[in-house]
Amino acid sequence: MRCVFRVLFGFSAYLIAGMMLLSGAAFASTSYDLSGPVTVTKVSDGDSLRSGKLRIRIFGIDAPELKQQCQDQNGTAWDCGLAARQQLENLLDADKLLHCELRDVDRYGRLVMQCFRGTVDIGAAMVRSGHALAYRSFSQLYVADEKHASSARTGVWQGSFQPPWEWRQQN
């Protein structure tokens, strides 16, 4: 059964998502529309945003952590985690308005959302630029975008890197 919730995006959206999680509602195959403008107040890293008190994790991607470094084609270290955050900031328009669809709530209480700036899928754009990877453990949606970035040798694909999920385990 597909449910669509239309509420003004704010703290009430967080409460609704929490109630749905506690009630056992399944998110994996359905998106829930918490419509209204999502104003980004902070870009935390390459796959996480804040809208006021709401913590949002971009669905289907995993970006390098802020302190993570990668190597370019010459083996020189560069701050790929900081570059990922900068890329996400660059993808936002001046007024930082997005339209996001709730896909899940993660174990940290963050809303896992697929977000768009106009017709641009933010997750796809991050993966296609090589500043994030398709998070295959949760979705296959961005695998083609990752293959494009890898072939173009852009972002982390310009040299060597450790996938963010492995880097987190070791650090």
C-alpha cells in the first residue's frame, strides 16, 4: 500500500517519520512525500544535510568522510571528504531549496531522503561527479552513475581511495 503524506516540512515531518518507524511501516519499496520546500541550513558532509533540527541522509549514496583522504593519479593525498562536502554545497542553488522524498529512517534517527533541486537528483549528481559512491547495500539506483564516474576518472576515481564504509570501520 502506497501512502502519501503531505505536510509542511518542519519538525512535524520528523515526528511523523518517527511514528511510522515505531509502528513498523516499511520504507524500502515506497517513498513518502513530505512536500513543501526543504530549506538546507547546513551541509554536514558529502551525503548529509540539515534543515533546522532535521538531519537528512541522502538516499542511495555514500560519500567520503570529512577527514578521509584519497590519492590522485600521482599518489598525492587530497582531502576527498572535504571535496565531497564542497561538491554537495555547489549543487544547491542560492536559496538552498530542495524537494525531498522520504525513503527510510536510519538507525541514528536521520531521515533518509532522495532529494532534488528542480529536476536534478542530488544523489545521482554526487555519484556521477565522483564525489560519492553508489551505496549498493541499500540501493542499486546510482550504479550506472558510478560506472560513468569511474570511466571518466573523476572525483575519487582519478586515483585510489578506500570506500567510505571501509574507511569508517577502520577509523
